[in-house]
Amino acid sequence: MTHRERVRALTVGEIKEYAYAQIAQGGPGALSLNAIAKSMGMSGPGLYRYFASREELIAALVTESFEDLADTVARVAADAAGQAPEGRLRAVARGFRGWALAAPHRYRLVFGSAYGTGSLDPARIIPAATRSMTVLLSALAGLSTAPPPPVSDAVLERQLEQWGARQEPGTIPVPGNLMLGLSAWTRLHGVISLEIDGFFVQVGVDPARLYDREIDHLISDRLARHA
């Protein structure tokens, strides 16, 4: 890497840090390239040499966040490779929650806004988003060697097949497995979203215990179908 490339990489990293700080304070809507440029002592046109638009910067942040989440859960899954299938799933699910609690503003950016859909840059964002789901799907599939339950809704089954075609090679794009993954993620995401927004404080419930119970239910539901 040349000196110019190193300087550019450092500047891009600093821009992203300011952008994440703005999002943490006021959500994605608070992101302002002009404000970032001012904080960095740059001119507006100077910053646009690094990101041509606000949307381009947001797409970079979303992609980076999905990649960081995927790296986190993949590392957790690798560390838990020697455990029983139930232990691996617990590790992966807790890895999701741990990432969200460590960076709630990034979690909201990718899962609590339309930016996480990938519409800004599908070629980069969708593969990055798929990686973390692939880890969860693999952990769920590992709970049982029996086939997953069939999807009785024909339209939903076709939609799941289309989604499965975008999964990474070597995964299990069977509609039933994909349905298990979506159902699992919906349940876990619900707890995490309420937790990072402080809901459980007012009801006096320990979200860590509630989250673990949801994992228990996922495991028992999967195993009960093939007992």
C-alpha cells in the first residue's frame, strides 16, 4: 500500500467514525456529510472525494456493519465447533445479541431501517447480510439430521426458494430450513430490539434470561418435531 493509499484509508475510517457517532446520537436521519466535513476540518467538496453522496456513505456503513456482524457470529460458531449442536446454536444466538448490545446504533441501522434491505447497493449489501444468516441457518440445521417440516403455503415456499438461491454455496437452501431460520431470527430479533430500546427496564424482566428462554424454545421445537 502506498503512502497516499494509507492516508486515504485513514481518512475514510475517520469519516466512518464520525458517521457512526452521528447515527448513534440521532439515527440514520441525522447523518450529514457537511457536518462530518466540518468536524474534520475539511471542506464539503473535499469530503465528497471520498464519498460521492450521503447514500454512498450509508451503503458503506451498512455493508461494513453486516460484515462485522457476520465475522462475529462466524468466529463464535468456529469457537463452538467442538460443542454439541445445542451449544453451537446457543453460542451463535448469543453472538448475535452480544454484537447488538455492543453496537446498538449499528444494529438499528441494518435491522431497524430501510437501509438494511440492500436497496442502496444490492451487490454489496445483500451478500454481506446473507453471511450472518447463513451461520444461523447452519446452526439450526445442525440440531437434527431429520428433514425440516415442509412449508404448506405454496406462495411462501416459492419465495423461500428464491431467497435460498441467494444463499452462499454449500448452505442448505431447503425452504423448510429457510423457514426455520426466518422464524428463529424473528423471535430473537424481537427480544433484542425491545432490549436495546429499553423496554424491559420498565417491565422489570431480565432480557438475558428471556433471550435464553427463546433459544430453549427454538431447540425444543426443532427436536420435538423429530423425537
